[in-house]
Amino acid sequence: MNNKISNPKTEVPPGIKMNDKDYLNCLLTCLKDMTKNYTIAMTEASNESLYKSYNSTFQELIKLQRKAFELAFKKGWYSLEKAETNKIDEKLNMLSKEYQDLNID
């Protein structure tokens, strides 16, 4: 059974020169890193005005990241794995147990 979810790959020229796939992967990696860093910046903002400024930029970054991901997926350069229900249930049970073990009241 094939668990991959993907689109047909758009071919790119081989070789060491960067191609559209390379550029898009670099962009996506950069956007992922930026959103992670903005998350940290927002939690450590020294005042509400700064937080709002960071949050505004963060919202734009996650929109761009989503668009870049959707384009990569559409071009067949990014694939997903279809999770089996029992694996999802196992993970949920594991996380639930870990949460309970924290004894958070």
C-alpha cells in the first residue's frame, strides 16, 4: 500500500546550477526558520507594542510559508505520508500519558 501523498514532479535541469526547486527549497527553509525565530521574539517582547509589531510580521511570514509549501507540493517537490489510524491513536495515547505524568493541576 502506498502511503505517499504527492503530485507528479515537475522536472528541473540536472547539474550544480540552482534551479527553481532549489530556490523554492531555500525560500521554504528560510521562511520556516524566520517563523520559529519570530515565535521566540514574540514571547520575549518587552512590551505590547513590540509584540504587536512582531506578531504582524509573523502573520505575513506564515502566509508566505504556506504559499511556498503549497507551490512545492503542487510541483511534486514535496510529499506527505498518509498516517494510518492506529499510528495516530498510538501517538495520541503516548502524548496523553506524558501529559498526565506531568501532574499539572
